[in-house]
Amino acid sequence: MSIKLHFRLLFALLLAILGIVVAVFFISLSWEASSRALFGGIVGFVLVIGMFQYVIPARCPKCGQRARLELKGTYKYQCSACDHVHDTGISAEAD
Ligand SMILES: [Zn+2]
């Protein structure tokens, strides 16, 4: 999977999970449902991030090997084989 698609898909999924959790918070007035949604959301985040880091890796544009997402100032993908770094240019830190 290309880095661009990998990054977009990862964020789309995380936003979808966040959206579901927020929706349950607003729709349901029960504390139990809200706390379950929050727990499910956290588990979902961990699963999605883990899946995108290890199961569906992005491919290095230079050599086609596995590139891992790193959070160092900006979101970067670093290749495990040739050390090529692809910077998405998007800041990981909220200002
Ligand atoms: Zn590479």
C-alpha cells in the first residue's frame, strides 16, 4: 500500500472510531453505554494502529519494503530496509 493511502486510511478509521464514540456519548444518556463506548474506542484505536503498523504496512517508495509510521515532530514513514524517510509534512503536535 502506498504511504499516502496508508496514512489517509489510518486517519479515516481513527476518525470513524472517534465519531462513533462521540455519537454514543450524545445519543445515549446512560453512563454505562458511554463508558463502554469509550472503552471500545480505546481498544479500537490500539487495534487499528497496531494493524496498520504490523499487518498492513505502507510500502517504501524507493525499495518497496515495509515502512513504519514514526511520530517525531511530524508524521514520518521510515523504511525498515533502506532507511528512506518519507515525511508527510503533517505535524504530530497540536499547537
Ligand atoms: Zn526503502
